[in-house]
Amino acid sequence: MQINGIHHVTAIAGPARRNLDFYTGVLGLRLVKKTVNFDDPTTWHLYFGDAGGNPGTILTFFPWEHAAPGRLGIGETQETSFRVPAAAMGYWTHRLVSHGVVHDVPQKRFGETVLAFRDPDGMRLALVGVPGSEAEPAWEGGGIPAEVAIRGFHGVTLLLDKAEPTAAILAEVFGFAEAGREGGIVRMRAPGSPVGGIVDLRGAGGFLPARMGAGSVHHVAFRAADDAEQARMVALLTERFGLRVTEQRDRNYFRSVYFREPGGVLFEIATDDPGFAIDEPADSLGGTLKLPARYEARRSEIEAVLPALD
Ligand code: ZN
């Protein structure tokens, strides 16, 4: 069966070490790949996820030591949320308080308890208590017991001028279906995808446009099983919606195309294959700096300019 949903989310961060410390030490995600920005090999590209870096759990960052903060606005991801067992919300509230993490009072959305908070760069995140998610696999990191650990993405909330054009792309290209409306949000869900299966569309006409910077989501990637599935999606985007899509780029761990969806958010379609165990063993993911073949000859030069992580 075709599995749809979010493949990964990529955001911009400030100092790399602070970013690494927060996502592994406070949130307990696994660092699944330590590589460079393939378009700028003097900067890090850090990938966090579950034990195997499975699609639907992968949050990645381009950290720049002196990145200016972004400004939330139209055409951007407003919030990125993680799934945790419903019984774990008390644990997480306590944990965020004890680590001095800026957070809101828990609220109900679509019947689920949501604890919104910020990362050190001001990125808007949330933990969502999802009944039944305790049965899903978890990575035990940061001293967090498996029974309360993050289970990958719940979803993202996009801030848009109008929800409908983006909803049409999600439905007709990525297999999502509308799953409800509440408080100005149209909830789109990918059937059969518990992890990374939700995209909430918040229509907020008249808001200022977004300005990218530290704390901003750069793009949201959706899953395609393989090249054939990706090509089928590209054909729909170009022929049915008249959108321009980039050529495929090899990102080593997946193959990607990019396009600007009608609401202004940068979308990517990333293949599920080959995954993160292609260049290091699954049990030591993230252990050493991995470079694409074209940069290997420059390894010592690159290692010398990358900011220290420890
Ligand atoms: Zn990406």
C-alpha cells in the first residue's frame, strides 16, 4: 500500500551545538546523520529522528552561527508538532519547565491535548498527546524513558492566505483527505499514516508575509516510495496544477524534487529509499561526519571550518 504523509521537515537554526543539545538532550531525538549542507558544505546539516531515521520522524536543520531571527508570516510553517503517548503530557510539561523551555498552557485541539513550546531559536513546536501512540516504536535518548518518548511527527500547521489551493495539492497529489475543521484550521490527514500524517491549514488572509531566519521552517518534504511514485506526483503537479517543479536532486539518503505550493510554502517530495543506513551502520547513525562523494576530497578543509559540536 502507498504510504503518504510527511517525510521530513527542514528548518533554520542558530548555533549548531545549541541546536544539537536541545534536540538530543531535551527532546531526546536521535542524531541520525551528521553531514553538511550539500549546497554550502561549510555549514552543518543535522538530521534528528527516531532510531532508524524513518520517514515521518525526521527533523533537519541548517544551523548558522549568526543567523538573524525569522519572522512568522504567510506562506510558512507556523508550528511543527510531535506525537507522544497521551499519558506522557504531565512528564513533558515538567520536563520543559525544568529545562527552562518557553511553553504555553496545554490546550485542546481536535480533541487532543497540545503543549506548544519554542526551541532556543524561537521555532514553534508542540507535543500532542495521542492515545494509542504508546504502541509505536520510540528511541530512548536524553535519559527519557521509552514509554513517554516522542513518536515522530504528528504534523505541521501551515499559515496561509487561503487554505483551499494548498488543500487541493495535498488531496490530489499526496493522498490526504480533509479530516475536520476547527478554529479557522482545515485539518488534512494522510490515511494510514499515523506518523507525520497531519497537515493543518490555517487561512489567515491579511497577515504579513514570512521572513526566513533562525527558527523558521525552510521546507516540508512529503513521502514518495520511490522514483516512479515521485514522477507520478510531479506529472500531476505540472499537468493538473501548472506548477514548476525542480529537477531531481540526489540527497544521498533520499532523492528530492522541490516546488513552491500555491500558498507560498516550499514543498519537497523525497523518496523513502535508500534511507540513512546507506553510508554508516544503523546502530551508529550520526556518529561521524558523512560527506557526499563530491566533497570527500575536501574533507579536511571542511572539517576545519565547521563549528565544533562538542
Ligand atoms: Zn528537505
